[in-house]
Amino acid sequence: MNVVCDKPSFTINLNGDVVALTPPLVMGILNVTPDSFYAGSRCNTETAVISRVREIVEQGGAIIDIGAYSSRSQAEDVPEEEEMNRLSRALSLIRSVYPDVYISVDTFRAEVARRCVEEFGVSMINDISGGELDDKMFETVASLGVPYILMHMRGTPRTMQEYTNYGDIIADLLMYFSEKTDKLRLMGVNDIIIDPGFGFSKTLDDNYLLMNGLSEFQVLGFPVLAGISRKSMIYKLLGTSPEESLNGTTVLNTLALLGGADILRVHDVKEAVETVKIVMKTLTTR
């Protein structure tokens, strides 16, 4: 694994604020779903939503990533109206308590993305499908003028593990991101963050090949997001469960930072913030 010590200092525009990604930011996960893979992340009451948002903010999370459609393997489809209803309720609550907090919405639907930005001031779109599941997503993001997290996945959340055949997974993903980012740039999207999609259309070994080669994505010239929190690449390897995967998450977050990650998407914000501080102190002390 190549350790990235000196790399470009990226910034992104969040609601008109130029936000530096040095040191790397921590994004806290807020799931308003009944079936997310990690039960501890589910927030289905007003009290739970506000408590979770307060926790993320107070523990040092820079961005809240809210999702209303579970993307776990074999997840059931959620109708667009239901996804938007879940998001509307939660976003209204968040804005009543934290009107200025940066929010990312985790959706692959262009209309949901548009409404969340226009009605609730969401700062960023996090699309697990890279525009593959809604052909209007790229033009919508371009018109909204918000940062876009471009993730790699094949198929849908329900079918993604049927599509895990790669020649060279690093080379294949570099080509995927190169083509997608070229298209986004031509459409006028200025802030693009790439996410290799750990756990999505990847075998256990694929995930560790990606982690070992994460530094190679620096050649693309975009910030990198790593989302490995409590995922199956940890608990399947160790024979445990999502609930027992915090230690493994911290290890992988450390490796991701050494590989050049600019954003960590996590369930456990305090631990990730501490990881960033320790790793950055280590890399910058001469």
C-alpha cells in the first residue's frame, strides 16, 4: 500500500461556503430507514433523528449524510414517494434545530435530489449508482450546482452481488471514473467526489484490493470518499457482526486515510474524528 503524504488540497462549495478537505472531513450517517444493515444506525422517530444529528455535530462531524433507501444487498425497493416522505419529515426536523448544518442526501433519484436541495437546502448529492439508475441525475446535479459524490456500483442494491467479475478492479474503476467525471465536467459539475463503492458489486477480496490500491485513485485529480463503516468486508472476514465491527472500521479508516481519502463516511463519528487527528499528526510531524 502506498502512503499518500503530499497530495492536492481540495475544497468543495457547500451552500456557498468554500470548505477545505484538509484535514479530511468526517461525514456522519443518518438512516431514516427501517432496514439498514446496521440496526444501530436506524432513526425512525423525531427524537431519534434529532438525537442522532446532535450527536454527529457535537462529535465533530462536518456533514450529515441522510438516506431513506436502504442500499444493503437484497434490500427491498422503496417507492420514490415513500423515500421523499421519509426525507421530508427528517429534513424538516433537522432544519428546525440546525438550520445551517451541511447535509448530503443519499439518493439515486434525480427528482428526490432536486427537491431536497430546493426545499431543504441540502448541500450535496450522494449517488450510489453513479447516474446509472436515473439518467436525469447528471443534468439535475449540474443545474443545482451542488457537489456530487460519484460512486461505483453495478446493477441495483438488490442485484449488485451478481456483478463482481473484473479484469483488473483498479484499472476497471479508474476507467469508469475517468469516463463519468469527463461527462460531469462537460455538463458543468464543478465539485465531484469519487467513491470506489466498498461492498457494492465487490467480493471480499475485491474490497481489500481496493483498499490496498486506494492511492491509485489520486491520478484522477478528485477528492476521494471512503465508506467502509461496519461493512461486511469487516465482519465477514472476522466472523462477527456489524455491531462488533467498530475496531475493524477504525483500522480500515486509518488505512483509507493513509491511502489519501479526503472524506470518511461513518456511523461512529467520535472515533473517526480521533482517527483523522492521529493519522494527520503522524503524517505532518517532521
